[in-house]
Amino acid sequence: MSCTNCGQHTDIIILPSDCKNYGSCGTLSCDKLTVYDWLGNINLPGHQTPFDIYEVRFKNGRKAFFKNEKNLSICTGEAIAVESSPGHDIGTVSLSGELVKTQLQKHAISHDSDAIKKIYRKATQRDIDIWQKAKDKEINTQREARLILGRLGLKMKLSDVEYQGDGKKATFYYTADSRVDFRQLIRDLAAAFRVRIEMKQVDLRHEASRLGGIGSCGRELCCSTWLTDFRRVNTQAARYQQLSLSPQKLQGQCGRLKCCLNFELDSYLDALKGFPDTKKVLKTKKGNARFIKMDIFKGQLWYSYDDSEDYKWYQLSVEQVHEIINLNKTGVEAESLADIEVVEISKKINFEDAVGEDSLTRFDEPKRKKRRSRRKNIKTNQNKNRFKQKTRNSNTSNKQHKRSNKPNGNFKKNT
């Protein structure tokens, strides 16, 4: 429960070392389940007693609230034994003090609720040893449970197994697309492992947050780093943002729609308040025009005529579309869209960086022809010289041959 700079790692928990913050590290942690208690260093008034409810963290990001009825001196990051059914469980204190009241309000839990169980004691060395032995069995239990699951042929995926701190109960986390009858599975698991079995279905989003990974944006998944509440995401959010309804682009690693579709939805909804209804047809003297597409933040809409042969799109502003709709309400047809179209003059923007050396269009210029290397030039020159030398030698040999065959002038005919 402390950061890597001031934390001392052990097999069970991370103990605070030098910062004296007892697990609520002041440098914050990269884990979304670690809570920074910014009220931890503030002393309470003399007449006020510390809040007796603590937030305890278990495996797989599971958190619960427990009441300190015995007034034990408990600090954040300590392992404690808490009430469970049956027996007891071992967890790590993640939050204490006044901020627990805020978490109770967030989860709509009252202070005197029956859901808040008791804290038995601080975890002894014997409790931690039993807890460690139970945790060591989780991987083998998961492997054997998957073999039993495959033998029964149930359409469900076993994602994880968690043993209780005293080793008397095992919770099996699974995901399934439909309802599964796992009564025979529970009998087989109880006979194989000799513990009490509890089956808990996990949503696909929660499973992806537990496993983690890299999203299509190149960053870690939001659900595994900082996102704690999973709101419903539907395709209407993609339609408002004018996104392509392609499953490959809109689905996350969990197989559901990406949570980030909701991040900018409010901004798009605010920008769309002044836009006209896209289902309305614009009546003009040339004919009826229907909506094609829009640019929300520029306030531009494109329309096209139904019987047009060239299928030209006419660009209009939001104000112009409202004027045409108001004219149509009075029974008057507007002028042709070609007469009132917004014509944008494209301006060439020369971009330069802070130094003034580069431009964004430097890659658009045609490539220059590559210069031939020096070695190739040397080889070609050598070949040319050799060819010239050969031609010279052949010319000289031909001249000598002609001279030898030429008759001598002093030759006399024999008589």
C-alpha cells in the first residue's frame, strides 16, 4: 500500500519504510485501488473520536467496510482479520478516518447497516501463514477447475479463483453470455477441493480491468488504471459524435463498446443544441434537398437534391438551414442551394516550427532522382576507357595489316 520509492516489499503486503505515511503515500500510486488519504496528517479536535469504520481491500480489487468495535490501533496498510461467513478473512486496510464517510455515501451505505461486519484482530503470523498457503493453491485450483468445466461442457469462462483467508471457502469468478446451470459443477468442485464453493459472475468490463492491456490509442486501458465506475455505453453515443458504426473500431478488448465514447459526449450534446432536425427536407425552387452529413464544431451542414444527376453536396451554415426551414413553414420555397451555398476559399498555410526550419508539406514534394554512387561512376569510366583502348588497338592492327599487304613500288616483272 505504499509506493516503490518508500515501500518495502514482502511476500504478503508492501510495508511503508521511511515516509511514515503508513501506506497512504504522498507521491500517489499508479494503482487505481490505492487511495491517498489527504486528511491523514490532520489531527482531530480533542473531543472527537476517530471514525471506527475502515475500508479493507482484498484480491481482484474487492473492497468492503468493517467496523472496529474493539477500538484496535489500526493503520493504513496493515493486514487484519475480519468477519466472514464462515470463518474469517484476511485483508489489507486501504483507507481510514474521515474519508471513509465519503466512500460510504458514494456506495449508499449507512453507518449502522448490517452489511458492515466486524474487525476481529490484527493478523498474527499464524493467520498470515495460513493465508499464504491458501493463496499458493489458487493457480492449481484454477487449472483443475477448468478441466472439470471442460468435461461438463458448460459455456462459461473461469477467470480467477480466490481463497478465503482461513482456507475454508473458495470463490470462483466466471464470465458467461447467458444463464448457466452450474449445480453439478459446484458438487464436483466441492468433492475435488473439500472447501465451500461460491460462484460469482463478473462483467466483461471488470474482467478486462483486472487483466489490463494496451488500447487502440496506445495507452493502458482506462478501466485498469483510473476508471472505477463503468457507465452504460450505447451506439447512440457514436451517432452523436458522427463516428463510423464499425464494430472493429468501436469495440474494446472486453468485447463491449469503448468507455471513452462517453468522455466527449457531453461536449457534442452541447454543440448540437443549436442544430436543426436532420430529418427535415429542405424545399427549394429547384427541388427537395436532404441531409447528408455535418461538421458539428464548425457549424456546417451538407445537403443534396433528390433528383440531382451530379449528386453535388451543397454546404450550408446552421443559420441558413434555420432560415430555409422557417420559410418552408410559411409555405414559401427557398432559392436554389447553389445561390446560397457557403463557398470556402482555401488558403495555403505555410507551417513552420519554432525554429522556422521545417514545414508539414515537406513530405509532399516529389522525390528527387538519386545520384549515382561514386563507385558506379568509377566503374563506368573504367569500362569506357577499356572500350576506347580496345578500339584503338584494333584500329592500329588494321592499319599495320593494310601496309603489309600493299605492293612495293620497286617490284619488277620477271622476264
